[in-house]
Amino acid sequence: MITSPRFNEIFGFYRDKKLTYELLIKQLIGKQDPVASGVIEASLNRDGRFDLDYSLKRFDNEKTRWVTLTGTLTYDKNDKPDYITGLIYDITEQKLDNIRKNDFIAMVSHELKTPLTSIHGYVQLLVNKAKKTEDTFTINALHKASTQIKKMTSLINGFLNLSSFESGKIQLNKAVFEIGDLIDEIVEEIKLTNICHTIEVYPCPVLTVYADRDKIGQVINNLLSNAIKYTPGNKAIEIHCNEINGMMQLSVEDEGLGIKPQDQEQLFNRYFRIENDQMLNTSGFGLGLYLSAEIVKRHTGEIWVKSDWGKGSRFYFNLPLDHSHTKK
Ligand code: ADP
């Protein structure tokens, strides 16, 4: 291995101490040897380059450093991996900034939740009081306030989830449940606040999964809310659920704005929102699909989209079916 002095320094090796590949592997935190384990080969992209993030312990003072490793793998005449050329960047500051930003988001979201819960409580109290005097104007106004509070709570929850996902603190509380029951519950709830669109749930066979019910509920909720948000007028939204290749597969289909192929590739990225005139009037932070994808991936499922620009979109996700647990 031939390395530059700066490369050695990033690993905490100075002039007199030679950095060998074996010593380098020892400094990586929680990762296997990227060459021997085939990680580099597996991560090669179309133009034959790789791009990997690692954290390492400096050899001299044991401090943690984050690095990005980019490079090219060259093959020999027999198509066997021959050698790697690459660069290493120290991204410790960006990582620390990210950690600080996540902590800040978590703290602010947490602080905002408490007063919001109390406002919601008072609104409920007022609804009950107005019901006694049959004051329909006040009841309607309070219902609208309540809808806005729910919207704000779900935005704040999005940020709270984001920070716990990023810091790896997310916990899945798995239980056995039937996906059809969950779909019905969510659709009932959404119908209370949305009277424009018709939501059609196609008959779903009995499909039992072992998963975090609340979090999978969030995924379905996100897909449905998006279908409503990005479908002007009163067009129908369809939910299908089936067993496909031994997995539970759920899809939410709309006849809304649709998504261009180049945007489809980025949809599940954090903070990604499509920028065009039609999207100007919709609110959001571009977190829903990112969080949904994280949740599905942690359940070893997949999430994807098929869409025709101008015609509509169909979002899919799947989850392993549960065969080992029986419903009590
Ligand atoms: P948000 O809706 O808060 O912006 P999401 O992560 O849920 O965040 O969605 C990211 C972006 O993907 C949206 O801003 C929108 O541009 C696009 N999008 C999501 N769902 C749909 C849909 N059903 N039809 C058209 N565009 C969609």
C-alpha cells in the first residue's frame, strides 16, 4: 500500500511509523476489511467508482474521525480485482455538525410538543362545552383548530423521528398484526378530515406481519397524505394489498401530478421536494418519504414508486410475512 503523508496523518500515523493495510483495518470502527469482504466491489457504481463512509480511531490518540473513501478498482487481464487507487477525505467536522444539528432539532421538537399537547387538551374541553350549548359555529371553528394542531403535531413528530433515526436511537416495538386492520383504521381516520377525495380500499387477504404497528401506520399515513396532497380535485385514491413472492405488498395509487423519472430517483432522500409551480402551494419538509423508507428498510422490506408525469403515481412497499407467530 502506498499512501501520502496526509493519508497517514488522518489515521494518526506520523513520519516514523509506517501505515500498512493490516494496521489500517485495525483502526476502522465496526466495519470489516473492505477489500477482503468484497464491500468495495459491491459498492462500485456504473462508472467503476466506489464511495464509502467510515469512522476510525486515530492510532495516536484514539479519537474518532469520520472519513469518506472514494476511488476506482482496477481489474487485471483475467477480470480479477487487481489494485485500488483512491482518495480519503476527513469529514469529521461535517459529521459533528450533523450530530449537533440533530440534537438541536430533537430538543426544539421536544419542547414544542408539550405546549401543543396542552393547547389540544383545552380545545377538546371547549368542544365539549360548545356541544352542551349547541353552538355550531364554535364547534366548527374548534374542529378546524384541532385539524391544524394535528397537522403541526405530525410535523413535529417527523422531526423527532428524523433525529432518532439519524442518531441510531430508533427502536422497533414489534408485534403481530394484520395489515388489513391497520389500513382500515388509518383510512377511517383520514376520512374524518378529508372529504374531497374518495379513498377506495380493495379487498385485502388476511396478511399477518411481525412489525412495529405504529411505524408501519406512519408509512401508510404518509403515502396516503401525499396521494391526497399531490392530487388536485376529487379524484379517487386506491389502496391495494396482496401477497406477492411471499411478502406482504401494499400500494397507494393516485391520479395526481405524477413524478418525472429524474425526480423519482431522489424522492426518498432527506429534505427532497420537487420544485415546480404546482408544488408551490403545498407545505412540507421533504421528510415523509425519507422516514418511510428508513422504517421499511429497518423491517427488511423495500419501498419504490412507479409514476407517469402528469398522470399519477403508485407507491409500493413490502414486508416479510409472519409465519412463526400466531395471533392471540
Ligand atoms: P413532503 O410531502 O413533506 O414534501 P415527502 O417526503 O412526503 O415530503 O415527499 C417528497 C416530495 O415528493 C414531495 O415534496 C412531492 O414533491 C413528491 N411527492 C410525494 N408523493 C407524491 C405523489 N403521490 N404525487 C406526486 N408527487 C409526490
